[in-house]
Amino acid sequence: MATGECQCDHFIRLRMTKGPCEHMLALRLATASAALALGTTAGAPTPATDSEERTASIG
């Protein structure tokens, strides 16, 4: 499971109770685009992250 954190006001105030901030959405879109370019499924475990928890930190 991937987790994330952001330093923006939206994230700090709402802590994902109203959904992700624009920065997390942008990160998700970038990840999906990269996965499509590589021909993989976005969010699918790779050998490097298969047994590790992935964490995104923005800000």
C-alpha cells in the first residue's frame, strides 16, 4: 500500500478527509503516465518495491 503526505494547506487542514490535494493528484497522473510509457499497470508492485511500503512525500 502506498501512502503520501503533502505540505500544502489543503492537505494539512483536511488530511485527505475531502480527497487528495492537487499535488497528490498530479503525482498520481505522472505515475500513471510513466506506467503507460513503460507498458506496466500503475500502482503494480515492481521487483524493487514488491516487499517494501512505498511512501510519497511532497513539499
